[in-house]
Amino acid sequence: MVDEIRRLKFKRNAELQIEVVPLIILTTVSKDHLVTPHRTNFYHIFLFENCQPTHFVDFLPIKIEPYSLLFIGKDRVHQFDQLLNYEGQVLIFTDDFFCTSENDTKFLRSSILFNDLTDKPIIKLNKTDFVKFINICESITEELSLPFDNLKHILLKNLLHNFLLLSDREKRKQGFTELKKGADLDYTLLFRDLLEINYTKLKNVNDYAKIVCISEKRLGQATAKVLGKSPKEIINDRILLETKRLLVNTNLSIKEIGQNLGFEDPAYFVRYFKKNTATTPVEFRETHLKK
């Protein structure tokens, strides 16, 4: 066990922050990092070929089927199957690469592909459709191998954008509808972005409503329509998720975890956790470490 969850960053010397990596190479070179819980500052799109591993995203084991795509957003905690029987490729990229305009940022934030507004990050494909995505990855790899020029970033971004749009289409075919555009979605996404930055410091709904420049009531209306939850429930969910990550994946004491999450009183932190999970932090840690 460690004192913090390992955080992996995109290659510092990368000319552009996008890459396609064969899984056989990744699982050979970075084995020790991959089989332990880690998070990254970049997005993953796994293209699984003829393999059926179990990939773990936070506390959810995801059973992989051949010819499927798995989308994992940045900062999610995940780990590879210990057997590392992975075949296929992984497409990785950063916000800095894709989000060169406000519309790009909004597209990525509102897409159901990466954000956890949905707990179904897998797209199952037939072999013919799967090849379409492989071909885009091959085009990205080919473009990355060419000398740098003023068009390189634009071409690569267009290829990635096409990949994401095709993925959206496939997801809708399988019964998933795109989140409805509008003020409610905009307020909810802005709130969640602010929460991700401030959840250890700001825990009151009013603090976030003030930053968004709307009333608590209006923020509540937005999150209820988009997520079916109140802002307070969303704040609690984020704090509890990080608490569970630290309980299971680090050897920090309960007091240290509480302090990391902005709780000065250890006793209050324990009561808060038990009230929202029906178990104490110690009980939760012991239960999951036995698995």
C-alpha cells in the first residue's frame, strides 16, 4: 500500500499530446504501473480485439468483450487485470490537445462517452464496425510519424473528433441518448467542473451557486433534470468517492484521509461517512481489502 494513488502524466517530451499505443507494448513496458490503481491527466479509449479481461474503474469491474471500446476520462482511478491478457490498442490524448476552443471543451464535457453521468462506458461493436475505428487509429499513427508542420495538429484533431462522433453515433444506436443541450446541462457541467477542483475546500451548495451566479434553487433544478440528484447529493458523492479511493488504495490513516478531504474533526468525518454509506471508514476498508 502507498500514501497516495499513483498519478501518471502524458509524456513530457511529446510533440503533441495524442498517441495510439498497442496494448501488447503497453502491458509489457508498464506492467507494474498498470496492475496497481492509478489515475492520469489524459483520456483513454481502449480498442479491445480478441480478448476478455476484466478492467477495473474505481470500484466497478468491467467485463470486456471482443471488439469493444472502453472510454475512461481523465483522473478516474483504474487498473488493469492482473493477468494482462489484453489485445488491441489504446488511444490517449489530453485536454490541451483537443480543447483549443470553448466549443471543444463543451463538446468533451457534455459527451456521454467520457463523463460519469452514465455508468456504461463500453460500446460493443461487430468486427466490421470495429475496423472503422482501427482505421482511424492507423491514420493517427501515420500522421504522427510525419514531419511536423502547421497542419499536423489540425489533421490529428479532426481524426480524433471523427472518432468521437462515430462513437457517439454507435452509442445512440445501442439505446443511449445524448444529454439534452441547454441551460440545465450547462449549469450542471459547470458545477461539476468547479466541484472537481474545490470539493476538498467547498462543501456548501451556496458556495458553488455563487460562483455560477445563480441561486441554489436554480442549480438544484438543473442538476435534478440532468442527473436526478440535488447539488448536495452530488457534492457528497464526490467526497465519498475520493474517500473510498483513499481507503482502499492507500495506507493513510482515517484521520489523514479526513484531513486531505478538508475535515478538521476526525470524529465528524467518521460520522459523515457512516451517515452516507451506512458503514464506518474502517469497516469499508476492511471489507474491500478482503476481496
